[in-house]
Amino acid sequence: MSKRLEGRLALVTGASRGIGRAVSLALAAEGADIIAIARPRSQAALESLDDEIRALGRSCTLVPFDLKDHDAIDRLGGSVYERWGKLDIFVGNAGILGPLSPLGHIPPKEFQELLDINVTANYRFIRSLDPLLKASDAGRSIIVSSGSNGKDKAYWGGYMMSKAAVENLALTYANECKQTQVRSNVVNPGPIRTMMRAKAVPGEDESALPAPEDIAKLFVELALPECDRNGEVISFYNWAGLSR
Ligand SMILES: NC(=O)c1ccc[n+]([C@@H]2O[C@H](COP(=O)([O-])OP(=O)(O)OC[C@H]3O[C@@H](n4cnc5c(N)ncnc54)[C@H](OP(=O)(O)O)[C@@H]3O)[C@@H](O)[C@H]2O)c1
């Protein structure tokens, strides 16, 4: 039986660890080739991902760069066009937590980083990849948000501001794509056992949390050509029937 994403091409940001790594492996296990992005300092983690994807019989193209380099996103779009002519799946997963503190205590440089990485990089990906997703017979954009506890939670303002903004971008893109083959959705993970979660809630019993491999299955479903969902914010916990 052929795999559900056989021969499709996926670009995943934040692929060095956590949710992005698990999503890259899950997509590859279903037959997709992967373009994996994280910062150059995570080269070793990217190379180990490359090994695992090749062991699954798929290709992995590593593109180490910092998402704050927005012009590099345009260059990457150009390279994908020259080499493949299209992109089937975009997973905008990379993100930072930033400082958890009162709004007035967030240093302007760190506020700007939240915008640069969590918001502007995804806008630049949509801008750069839109023609490539439209060149696919079933382009799929999946952007990772947050905030099932609300986007006005005290001390989480910088992070939640960025997630509200990126969610809005992804839903707007969905409306703009209605008449095309492209579908754009948002995944709201809820607490997942990753480095970011450990930083956000130190001392928590991690063993009680779902693993990145669990949520990766939702991304596979949304990446399928036959998945017609569009403009939805999908809570992983609801999708998986988990309580919080
Ligand atoms: N885990 C949770 O409970 C949870 C809950 C809600 C939402 N989320 C969201 O889920 C997504 C993934 O989170 P995670 O928990 O898997 O986090 P994580 O373990 O901290 O991984 C974050 C990923 O983003 C990449 N990244 C960060 N800054 C980057 C930059 N400037 N340039 C390139 N790559 C960069 C990291 O790569 P490097 O190797 O370069 O650092 C890493 O691969 C994030 O958008 C997060 O906001 C997570």
C-alpha cells in the first residue's frame, strides 16, 4: 500500500527538536521529503534528523539559518522553486517563548524578537511560499499557535501577542485561498513535553504530558491532500480527546 504522503515535499521550521522534529519524522514516515530548518547552532541535531529521515527512505534537505534573517526566507523560496517548482506542505512551527513577565518589564529587544521569529518570519514564509503552494495540486499550510487558556493571560503578554497575530495571519491566508487548492489551518498544541514547555512551567511533572510524537499525527492529517479543512484553529487536546 502506498504511503499517504508519498513523494510530497514539506518544509518544516523548528525541526531541530520538540514538535517540529517529531512532525518532520511523522511526515517522512508517511512518504514526504523534508526541508528542515533551525539555527546553525543546532547543526548536529539537524544532522541526526537527516540520518533518521534517510533511514525512512526519504530525502532531507537541511537549511540552517536564523529566522530573524527574513531575506533568507525569500532566498529559500527561490531555491525551492528552482529545484522543485512547488511545495506541498508548509509547517510554520518554530517559535520562542520570550520573557514571562509583566508587559512593562519586557525589554524592547526581546519584544521585537517575539515579533521577528513568531510573527514576521511566518508572514515572510507565506509571502515567499504562496506561489509554490499554489503550484502544488493540494498545498497545505499549518501554522502553530498557542493559548487555549486565553490570549490575555497575565505575564504571558509578549508570547500571546505573537501567537494571536500569527493565528490571524494564518486564518486570513485561509480566506484568501478559499478558491484555490491551498488549505491553511492553525494548530493549538496545549501543553506538550518539550524544552519550551519545561522552560515555561519548570518543575511540572512532564511524564503526564503528551509527547511531540502524539501531536505529530494531527499535522499528518492536516497535510493530506484529501484533508479539506480550511481556516480552522484546531486544538490538539480536543482532537485527541484529552482533558487538561
Ligand atoms: N510545547 C508546548 O507545550 C507548546 C504549547 C503551545 C504552543 N507551542 C508552540 O509549538 C511550537 C514548537 O514548540 P516546542 O515546544 O517544540 O519548542 P522547542 O522545543 O523550544 O523548539 C523550538 C524550535 O524552534 C526553533 N527556533 C527557535 N528560534 C528560532 C530562530 N530564531 N530561527 C530558527 N529556528 C528557531 C528551534 O530551533 P533551534 O535549534 O535553532 O533553537 C526549535 O527547533 C512553537 O511555536 C511553540 O510556541 C508549544
